[in-house]
Amino acid sequence: GFSALAYTQLYRIREFSVSQSNSNIVKPYVANNSVFDISNALKEKKIEVRSIKMLEDSSGINADLNDGVSVIFSMEKDVKNQVSSLQEITQRLTIDNKKPKKIDFRYSKPIVNF
């Protein structure tokens, strides 16, 4: 039998999306980030998470970190880049003695709320 991970990867490979410009063209669908992907990337960087879940409108994945910061990750952007950016932002803010409440990666530039 397949493990859950193998099944997920197999399923992702088989997904397709129809191009907006011409509905006759079908192109491979780029896999969206999952809670699992983001959770693993945070663990790799030793970032401790209190909870992690998909946003109700499916526009991103919300991770509440142990240090009290709420982080919203984009579904489309590279997971490792987002986690690296999170580390850079938190390090820079720590040096400036600032504590963010929320960091949102869904936009072209991360939005930090205090």
C-alpha cells in the first residue's frame, strides 16, 4: 500500500489546471504548499510552532509561533524562501528591539504588523 506521503505526492503530480487565457489548453498544475510542507520547513529551521492551519478562505496557511507571532504563509511562494525571510525579519526586528504581532507573506513584500 501507499503511505499517506506517497499518495499525496502521487495525487499532486496528477492535478491539472486549465489556463485562464485559453480554456482548450491544459497545463500541469504547480502543487500548492500544504500545512505539512510549511510545518516541516519550520521544524528544519528550529522554529517552534504552537498551531498551524489553513485559513478559512484558503488564501494562506496560518502558523502561530511559540514566541507569540502569527505568520501567514503564501500557498504559491516557495516554502523555504518564506521561512528564510521569516528568520531574517525576526532577527532584524530583535536587533531593533521590536516584536511583531503578525507577518503576512501572501503579498509581493511581507507585511509586518506590530
